[in-house]
Amino acid sequence: MPEPPRLLVLYATQTFTAQEIAERLWRTTKALGFRGPVQAMDDYPIQKLIQEEFALFVCATTGNGDEPDDMKKFWKFLLRKNLPSNSLVKLKFGVLGLGDSTYSKFNFAGKKLHKRLVQLGATPLVDIGLCDYQHDLGHEGVMIPWFKKYCHELQNYFPHLQIDSYEPKFIPRWKVSLVKDSAVLPKKKLVTEDIYFAKGIKDHFVDAKLLELEKNIRTTDESHFQDVRLLIFTTENTTTLDYEPGDVFNIRPRNAKEDIDDLFEIFKTHNLDIKPYYRLLVEECHEDMPVPDFLKEPLTLYEIAEQYWDLKFYPTQYVFSLLALVSEDKLERDKCIELSSAQGQEDWLNYCRRPKRTVLEVLHDFHKSASKLTIEILFELFSPIKPRSFSIASSSLPSEGRKLDLLVAVVKYYSKLKKPRLGLASNWLKGLRPGDKVYGWIKRGTMVFPNDTSTPLILIGPGTGLAPFRALIQHRLLTADKHTTHLFFGCRYRGKDFHCREELERWAGEGRISLYCAFSRDQERKIYVQHKIAEHSSTLRHLIMDQNAYIYISGNAKNMPDNVREALGEIVGKGGVKALEEGGRLQVETW
């Protein structure tokens, strides 16, 4: 029997989304009869790329159009000037980019990769797929039709592939089973360590730091609708934190106890023999899909439910295809098949994505299907918890070298569903108490500040957009000889959500910064930061045109950045705004 054809699947990811999508595509290629690994670009021995014939690249973009951390070495090698232009002439490939169109350098890393592969002689089977998180269907809006087209092109080389008649198959990444360990008693208190780092397992892309929470301060008035927290972390005396203004802190949150309890109550209701104190054994079942280090040691189901499975994620269409595989109820199975089909995308949008329905709520709704779940299906059904990034809100100069502050808005809102939607990371951080310890890692931010401290800075950061600017101001107070910082801050009420008010007003009173505040609800006419920019246009024009000031915008990505750009356009002209951006003197970081 001939060996199955080889298809290489490589990904570059910053928040693990690209990895998740790459593994989904790998499952399908496996079901179609291909062999080959799925791995991070930097894990692949790139010298062997010259021998590959077929490849699929899933590439996220991070920062200001940068490649993700697990692509750095791979990309550096591809950029070598001594590589012949026919190096990859054997390679037929496709690049799927993951991006967000609210950013100016949309899918920039994927575009660069596609272009460079072509320069080295590789042949694209299809044009680059540009997934957009802002699409109604999320990344899948582009990914699904693009991958189908890619497979059709593969069919030209492998006529035996039955793309159109392909029936979804269950292809697990690993072999998973339960160890019903009698040594772990059901009534024993389940104390969990960090499954990624606490056992000495180090991710080779991550330099993790252990931090202890010193203070958890609410910066908004108790009567204000939004809860915002200033979290102050410290490290041990032997550890220092090395970061620059504008850098971000990545952290993996944990699920809330009520959600974990809800999950195990679902298992109990359906008489599924899946207990929190059972241990999960994960073993390799494909030589090209090794088990991650942190899963090699048997973990309790409670640890998996708390730290690995995202119990608040909004199920993709793939989740419904898995439920359809196990369901024995015709009505529910037919509905799952519909919700997982191309024809059922609008129904899936209305049922899942628009109301932000969580996976636990879906399991309650499809209770007959949930009663047939197995540990193998569950392990593929749940999406892993992805790290969250927060701008660091403090300076790391020697006097503060063991501290790290975050300014975090606690996410809580209501959709058409009765139960409030709660942000996983922000609500977990809100619940931390002084003395609690967490792991996280520092990453370079997207904003680049001038080294010359005499260069004037115009900082526009309403709400928690203040975070990176608080770090920068603290840094400049200790390094700058004279006052060159102009901060535009906006919130609803001076008395309710003026974050770090005492600190900012003290710095302004001492003449160390110029502070311009917009309190939108303190008067009948709403006043936003763009109105304050217009009000001080002559000062800003002088700073920008005569003193070569740099401008930075940080905060919510909805309307604020465009409104601020428009206000700046009235000062320097629309062409002037574009020139400032292209020259790096206007930089934007939004979320």
C-alpha cells in the first residue's frame, strides 16, 4: 500500500488562535488521507522546507504588523539574502492570515510571508486568505471557503481526493483516557497549582514570572456602572522585572468556580462518569502531533476545567459538528448538523455569536446530546483558555524594579440572554486577593517612544487607555530634565471614573505634566477628548509643527481613534495626519 501524501501544516501564533485553527485544518487533512506534522514555525527545522512539496501556513499578526514570537527564527531565516530565488521551487502552498481590520497593518505578517515564499520560487495554490476577526462569522467567514478552495486545488495533484463528498470524521489530536484514582478522595479539597509553569515546565517561547498580588484597588466609585481595578503585583527580592513603557503583560486566567461547578453538575445530571478528582491521561496517537509538556503529567479533571478548558467561549460551528457525532436524539442531531453547515451560518450567528452564548449554555440547551458526551469528544469540544494581554501601567526603573501594575476594566454586560456576560480574565483578576500568586510573561508593546526625553509627547488615553501612559509618565518623571508631556484623559464623571486622579492631578499641580480632561457626562453637552484637542488646537499645532511632537492614542477601538484623527486633521490637515502615521510620529494602540 503506497504511503499517504505529505502535507506540512505550520502556524505562527501569539494568543494560540492560529494554533487552534491550524490543528483544525490538520484534522481535516488527516481525514482526507494526508500525513505530516502541525507545529509552530520555529519548531520546524526550516532547512527541510526546501524538500517539502505541499504546505499550509496559518499566520497571525501581532503588535504593529509584526510576526508572532514563535515565527521569529523562521522568518529571519527566510529573509537571508543568500537564499537563491529558486530555493522553494518544489513547494506548493497556501497562507491563511488571521487579523483584525481595525488595525492599520491588517494581516501584515501573513502578507509578508506569502510574498517572501513566492520570491523564493514557491507556487501559491490559492491567493492568501485574509481572515478578519471583525467579520460576522469571525475568522471562519474567510477560513472555511478559503480552505475548501485550497483543497480543490490539491485535488489537481491528488485526483483520488473526494473533497465535495467528504464526510466529517472525528480525528482527535491525542488519545485521552481517565484514571479513576482511588488515592484522590472525592471529599479531598482540590488545591491546584498553575498547570503550565508551577511544575517546572517552561514554555520555550515564554519566560514566565511568578508575581504576588499586593493590592487590588477599585478606581471607580462604588455607584459607577463600571468596575475598574488597579492591580499592583510584586516579585520576590531575587527577581527583577525588566520592561519598558508601552510593554504588555500576558496572563492566563482561570475559570470561575461557579462555571466549573456547572460543568461537573452537567456531567452528574447525565450520569457521566467524569468526576473532578479523576485524572486525565493524555497520550500520543499521531507521531506528528506530540503531547504538550504540561499535559504529559496526569492532571485532575478539576485542574483541566479550571485552567485549560475555556468555559466561557462562544462555540464555533465545529463544536456543533462534534455534538452531532455523538447525539442519538434526531431533533437535536439535525439541529447540530444545521448549525455546523455552511447553509446554517446565519442560524449559528443568531444562536451563538450575536447573543454571546457560552459553551456551557449550549450543553444545557442540547441536553440530550450532552448526555452522550465522552471524555474524547469533550477534550476536542472545549477550546483552550487563551492568554490575555494588558498594557503595563507602571515604570520598571530600579526604584520600582520589582513591581508591575495593571489597570483593568472588569467586563460585565447584558445580551438578549438573561444571564450577564462576564469577561473571563477581568473577572478572574477582580477576584484575586492580596497574597495570591500568578504567573505571566512580558512582551514588547507596539508603541515606540523617542529616546530623547526633550521631545514633546501628546498622549491621548481615555478610560483604561491611560495604562501605558501612566507607565510612561512615571518613567519620564525620573529621566526627563523638563516637562514635555501633555496628557488628554477622558471619562464620564470627574467624581466617579477618573482613574488615578490623585496622582495625575498632583503631577499636573507640580507642573510635571500638562493635563487636559474631558468629562463627558458632567454637563448637558457631552465633551470627549476630541473636543479638548480642538479646544487646545493652537498649543498642539505648535507642539506638532514646530517642536516635532509625537502623538500616541490608546483605548477602546470603537469610535474614539477615528474621532481623534479627525480632530487632529483639523489641526495639521488630513494629509498631515497620514504623514505623521507613516513617519511613526502618530501611533495607535486600541482594543
